[in-house]
Amino acid sequence: MKIGRILIVLLLIVLAVFVGIRVNQNIQAKKKAMSQPAEEKIVPVETTRPARQEITETVHASANVQADSEVTIYSKVNGKIAQNLVKMGSSVQPGQVVAVVNRDEVGYEFKPFEVKSDARGVVSKLMQNPGAAVNSNVPLMTLVDIDTRSRPIRGKSFQPG
């Protein structure tokens, strides 16, 4: 039993010495590599003189265009749309009649009600067709303000559209 222990201890000592020698060799190799200067790579570069010239680029992109302001028009009375007097893309002024609503209540005779615009803009959506039942909660159409304004882009003026 004592011989087995002595043999194991001797084996561990030999292993430790071997590992120590390898670690020392690695440290010496790293020191040698660090002391040598790194090799520089030379990359050829071609230069040119600057010249003033016009650059023209075309950008093809898709986008969602949204108006700064939007107004939804509703009927003030219940009934059915007899006629839309404007189309999509039509320009509308405040006070302009945009639709006619027939008030169809049994036993009463009403004149057709004229729905007037409260704002200026362009019709972007017609939400109800003639014959559709409407009331004060049903939107008839949407107007948008599409005024064009100059917007500065890097010191220059840009006209949308």
C-alpha cells in the first residue's frame, strides 16, 4: 500500500513538472512574439483633385401621404342620402352644399335637407352612397387640407407635389 501511494505521488510530481515546463515555454514564446515589431501592410491609394460638378439623383420610393388637417362631415338629420353633390378630389368651400338627405318619416312631409360643409378642403373619402341611411353619427365624407407649402431642405426651398 505504501508503494502504491509513493508511486501516485511520484506520478503527480512528474505531471506537475511537465505542466510547469510547458507553461514556461508558452510564456517565453509570447514574450518573444511581443518583442518583434508587427508587420505593416501597405495598401496603394489613388487620389484625385476635387472638381465642381452637378449631381443628379432620382429617388424612387413609396410613402403614405397624410394631410395636416382632416375634417369629417356628418348629416344633422336622419334620413337617406338622395344625392352626393361632390366627388372624390372635388374642392369644397365653407357653406357649400355637399349632399342632399331625404327625411322619410311616415305622416310628415319634409323638404330635402342640404348638408353643408363647415370647412374648406378637398374630398378625400366618400363614405356613403346615395340611398344609404344616415344620422348624426354616420360620417358622410372626409375633407383634407392639401395646401402646398415650401419646406426648407438644407438651405434650399422644396415645393411638394
